[in-house]
Amino acid sequence: MSLAEIRDRIGQAEAKAGRAPGSVTLIAVSKQQPEDRIEAVLREGHRVFGENRVQEAAGRWPALRDRYEGIELHLIGPLQTNKARQAMELVQAIHSVDRPKLARTLARLADELGHCPELFVQVNTGEEPQKAGVLPGEADGFVAECRDLGLPVVGLMCIPPLDEEPSLHFALLAKIAARNGLEGLSMGMSGDFEQAIALGATHVRVGSAIFGERPG
């Protein structure tokens, strides 16, 4: 599927949900993709990309930024505290703030660096033991903790369990965001982004549908 087709489907989903055109940001998930595929998407004019690992992003994007203006980078994978400084110097948004230690580290670095990316708190809506994210019942307290630290929390992020109806998780995330006064909802991937948009997603993370399957 092409980038143009994905954009078209996002536009249709916005219209169907009664939302303004362009209210959903498409994050093209470029993790582990060959650089020629990424450059093809850049040449089409797309500028918002998502990476899972700080190290991979650091090895790729500085050179691409030299060639293409206006790139906006989102970290959508787990962030280790020892990589936090590198992340903050590289990305414009972090979607995986999920524990007090990381929040405190980001706050300290924000004071030191004088800036901070936009932050999304990751919520483990399926309460899966192997998955990162705060539990739904602890989300309100953690958002408050981040705000007390002065962190720019703009929204929430979730990755629904593979074997469950994603809409239930999107609806839960939207409910938690609403009661915390958060507008950002990072939810929806290649297979379910239209459902996510119907339930209020502001950022959808689409990889394989744009780039094709990652090389083995």
C-alpha cells in the first residue's frame, strides 16, 4: 500500500468521525527499514517518522536531516534511562514514558538542557505482564506525578493486545485521557488505525502498510 493510500484512508476516517481534516498525525514507523525505502517516503513529502530504538535513530536521522528539512521524529519504543539524554537531543516526542524513574530523569535533563520533547504516557491497557506501560488504575496518579515534575505531558499511548478487540482499548485510553485533560491519543497501527481515529486518535503509527514488511 502506498503513502498516498494511507493518507486517503486517514482522511476518510476523519470525515466519517466528523473530525477536521488533518486532525490526525500520521507517524511513519521506519524502524528496521532500509534507508532507500525511508528516502522514498521523504521524497513524497512526508516528514513525521517513528523509531523504536534510540541507537538506531541516532545512526540514521542526523544525516537524513542534513538532506531533508522539517523532519519530526517520535520515539515510540521503550526508553532506558541511560539513553534518555540522547533521545531528548534527537526526537521531538517520546511516546513511552512509563515509570517514575524515567519521568524523574527526563525532568532533570529538561532542566539541564532547557528543553523537552512532547511526552506521552504509555498505558498498558491490556495489563499484559510482558508489556511496558503503567496500569490503567495507576495512570491518573502517574500523569499527576509527571505534571508535578513540570514535564510537558500532551497525551497517552497504548498498544492493544494482539488477540483482543482493539476498539475496547482505544476507548479505555480515550476515557483516561479525557479525565486527565489530555488531548493527545497515540493509538492505532497498520491494521486498526481507522478504528483508532473513530475513537479519537490524534497520532497513528503506521509502518508495514507504508514501507512494506521489514526485511528478515
